[in-house]
Amino acid sequence: MDDEPLSMWAERRDARIGRLRAVPFLDGPGPRGAHLRPEAPRAIERWNGHLWEPYTLVSSLAEAQRLLYPGGSPQTPLRGRAPRR
């Protein structure tokens, strides 16, 4: 078998724990791109290793971006918990 070791998979999974994402509240099955309806409220969700769980609510895309990218750069997303030491 050429499967990766379970420890490597678990390490990769655990590295994502605490990640945050913004999900817009929109009616119906329409498109949900972040740039559509920037004034729409968003749910901020946190990845717990198994599923996305509610974290907080924000009133707009701009507020979501300030929370997710406090340094102003989308390359460094905020984690929902303090870093491990």
C-alpha cells in the first residue's frame, strides 16, 4: 500500500483547526460569492477538525475581512484560537 501514514494525515488535519471562514446569509439557491452583496451579513465559522461550527456574526463583507485578515493581507488568515506552544 502506498497510503500516507496516519500521523502525517492527522498532522495536516490538525494544522487547519481554528481556521475561520465567512459565509454570507443569502436567500435561495443563488450564487454565494464573497463579492456579491457586500452589505449582506455573514456568519463567521471556525473549523474544529471535523466540521465548521458557528463562531460569530458580522454585519458586512468589510467587517468580515477585518476579522479574518487583521493585518490587511488575505495571505495571513486569523485563527480562532491562540497558537500552540
